[in-house]
Amino acid sequence: MLSPDELERYARHIVLRDVGGPGQAALKRASVLVIGAGGLGAPALMYLAAAGIGTLGVVDDDVVSLSNLQRQVIHTTPDIGRHKVESAAERISALNPHVRFVGHATWLNAHNALSLIGDYDLVLDGSDNFSTRYLASDACFFAKRPLITAALGTFDGSLTTIRAHETNEQGEFNPTYRCLFPEAPPAGTVPACAEAGVMGALAGVMGSMMALEAIREIVGFGDGLVGRLLMIDARAMRFETLRYARDPANPLNGDGPVITDLSAHRT
């Protein structure tokens, strides 16, 4: 499945014992949807494209602004005012012409989430608000797609993988995003990036780790982050992992689920 050009391009992957030719072929067959081409999505997209993901989709209706460039490394100064999916497409094409790029210049919402997510094998959520995170998690559950979700603070970040539609070795459903965060914090209690700020290089670290976890999910090496929340404190340069389990009372795949579709996300 790999051309001579691809064999040379991905040579450092192919010689890895845990990847090899079969793993690289799996990356080429894979399709990944990234929600947001911003601080997290930008580095994730670059490394996924470099790794040879066959199809990369991006959902983002925003345009590039000057203040984005401190962390959103897929965009450049001449891109200011352009749709992010357009500038992302150019950069990915220049980096790896073997990747098929699909830009969705829209916001993820209750009306399009299932159709968009259902077209891909894996979803990465790099959004910057709780409403999109809950929507993406619920939609991935109903579409039966794994979700890698990350979040940024000023000097901190977190990352986990959700496979709530699947069961573990004990035959129980894996935990959902709602098991980790049962409710969104009250409006106004978590300041937006524009108000609180964010360390640009930290966005690069977290986005790269999202890409690494996506590659690991596709190829199948090592231990993933299902049921584990990776947390980074950039001030102390400390990494910690918190284990979390399915909450039987969670409304999505709990013992008495009450969320059966995405109607609660419709406004």
C-alpha cells in the first residue's frame, strides 16, 4: 500500500518495532476528525499529517487573527482574515501531499455532529468550551467512535481518551466524559483564553500529545488513556495521571441512562 516515496518519508516510523510497515499502512487507512484548528488542533494536525494519516478532517468556522499566531502554528501572518480550514489545508498539503484534507467550515452542533463524526474513524476534540466538549463526547458515544479530548488552562493542560461505547474486560462500559466531569462549571467561573491568557508552547505540547495518542490508538501499541486523565503543570514541569471509572449514575451509559440522543444540545 505504500509507495516508494512514502516508504522513504515514513522510514523512521517503519523501523520502529511497534509500528513497522503494518502500522504505517494502518495510519494511511485511517481517517481522523479534528474539532478546532486552534491552539490544540494546529499542532495535532501538523503531526498527524506528518505521520501519514490517510484522511484528515477539520471542523472550524473561525478565521485567523493576529492574536492566534502566538500558539496556532499551522497558520501564518499572511493568513490573517482567512478561514482557518483554508490555511490549514495549504499547510498540510505542503507538508504531506499524500494526506487527503477535508475542511468543514462550520461549528459542530447537534444537527451536524453525528453525520460529521460518523464519517471518521477517530475524533480529536481541541475545542475551547464545555458545551462543545460535552456535545462531542455524546455524539461520539452514539456514533460509536473513540474520542481524544484535551483542555488548556493558563499553565496547565489535561488529556484523556473516551471509548464509552465499548466495554472493558469485565464487560462494563468504559467511563464517559460525564463520569470525569458530571457538570460544566457555572458560566463565568472559568475565564476564556482571551481573558486569562495561555502559554503558547504548552498548546504545542498538548496538541502534540493528542496526535501521539491518536497514532497510538490507530497503530495499537502501548497503554492508552481510557479511564486515565493525564495532567500537566507547566509551572512545576510536573506530569500526573489520575484514574477515573465509570459512574453508574452517569446519564449517558449509566445504569439508568436518560440521554438517548443529542436533543438536549439543540438550542
